[in-house]
Amino acid sequence: MKTYTDKAELVKEIKNSYQKYIDEFEEIPEELSDKQVENVDRTPSENLSYQLGWLSLLLDWETTEQQGLNVFTPAKGYKWNNLGGLYKSFYNEYGKLTLFEQKECLDKKVVDLCIWIVK
């Protein structure tokens, strides 16, 4: 696993990697948001929903822990051997948003993650 010299280097890498990731969705029209592509395991909407779901969980774990409450991992009602069900919950929660809205939400979550890292 790669290590980083400091928080700033980690945040820079997250931003760079995220930009490469999100750029892949720039040219996808909304009408293809639920289109399955050969050799790709998720539709564009599912892919963004997956990222939104995990990033939301990560940030929620931290918030919950800071409040002194019990953290349920991976999420309340899900076990590590039922990640398929968890992923479906991500698709249900975020999949009703447009690709544009999903990207906006993910942009904000990445900013929140970077802020959390540098605290």
C-alpha cells in the first residue's frame, strides 16, 4: 500500500485520482445512465452510486464515532458477507438522481473527505 509523506500529499492524490475518475463521466448523456456496457460490471449511474455510497459511509462512520456512538460496519443491517445487498441500497438511494446530480453530490463528498483528512 502506498504511503504519503503528509496529509497534503494524500489530499493532492485524492483530488488527482478523483478528477481522472469523474472525467470518465463527462461525455455520458443522461439517456445512457442505466445502460450496461459489455465488460463493465456497473452502469454509469450504478458506478457513481457505488462511490457515493461508500464515501457517505466512511464520512458517517467518522461522524458517528466522534459523537461517541457505536459504528456499524459496513452499515446498519448489513454484514461484510452481504455487500451485494448494500450495493443495491446505494443504487436505490442515489440511482434516482440524474448523472449530473450524482456528480455534484460526489464532488461535495470528496471535498468533505479532504476537509476531514486535513483536520
